[in-house]
Amino acid sequence: MTYELFIGDRTFSSWSLRGWLMLHKFNLPYREHMVGLYGGTMAQDMAALAPARLVPALRTPEGDMVGESLAIAETLAERHPELAMWPSDPKARIRARWLCAEMVGGFGALRGDCSMQLAHVDADFKPSDAVKADLARIETLWAFAREKATDGPWLFGAYSLADAFYAPVCARIVGYNLPVSATTQAYCKTTLTDPAFQQWRAEGLKETYDPFPYTPIDRTEPWPA
């Protein structure tokens, strides 16, 4: 029973990272298919996946197509209840779904001004007030999640779908040197030093881009070790 996952360029596709983590972190069998977001072949690559039109997209072993990250998350959690992809505690599960839904529909300033890129740190980026407001909201939600998380370093203790959804936020915070609390920095470090994230990033850096899609403001620094 193998899933087929359709993803875009690893260095830049935040939503693809979310979809990949859902499968990879929970040890579900899958095959990857690359969609050329920056190679000009996206329409051609996605044609056979209709009505899915964005990455990630998932094909189940039975051949059903699933588009949109939240639908993929719910589908996988429903098909694999033994994996506890959502937190096992009912109250924590409510919070985790809330956090994921807000990630899908919110934080437009952060996502618009700080496109995910995993190549370097844009050391001189100056966040707008709107970006700072998004960061404040994210920190509030993460603190809300962590209130009763005592069994691990993730948002709800053990790794859950909520951590997959917020992994690209951690990458943005680090990649643009954004001002956050020490607690938030620690969670970002947990995410970015996780072997799964490091594998994703290493595979992405094998591809080169000329020109680089996202030009830094001024000075760059190496991605933290």
C-alpha cells in the first residue's frame, strides 16, 4: 500500500514540505513525483492530477486524488488512526486542528513578505508591523498548544500534524532572522535540527537556480548548522 505524493521544489515549496512531513514523519510508504514550479512545467505536470491544481497533491493506493494540505492531513489521519497523527488527548486534538486551520487561512503578511527559502539567512531583513503582528499571533498559538505538553519538545509533546504545518514557519523565522522569544527560537531549533527536515533541505540544495528566485535584501549569512 503505497501513496503517491506530488511536490514542488524543496528549497521553496512550503506547502510541499508540509505534505512530505505528514508521510515521512509517520513512516507511511510513498513515492515522490516532482512538479516543476520553477521549471515551467507545472501545468503539464499537474494535468493528470485534475482537479488538483496545486502541490502537494496525494494519490491514495486506491487511486483517489486528494488536494489541499488540510484535506491530506485529515485523510491520512482517518486512514491510519493507529499512528495518532493528531494528539491522542481530545482537548489537545481540538487545539491542534485549530492551529492547522489558522495556518492554512492566516499569516498573510509573513507568508507574503518572507517566502520560504532554505538556502541562506537574509540577515538584514526588516519585518513590517504586519509581519510582527503575525509573529505575535503565532507565538500566542504555540504557547496555547504547549500549556499541557509535557511528554516531548513538540507543540503538543509528541510530534503531530500541527508540527508539520508549522515547520515552514520555523524556516521563515530562521531564514529571515525574525525577532521572536527564546522559547520560540528553541522550538524552531527543534524543528530545523530534526533529521526529517534536514533530509528535506539537503535534497533541495542539490538543485541550483540562476537566478535565485528570491533576492535577499542585502547581506546574507549561512544557514545555521
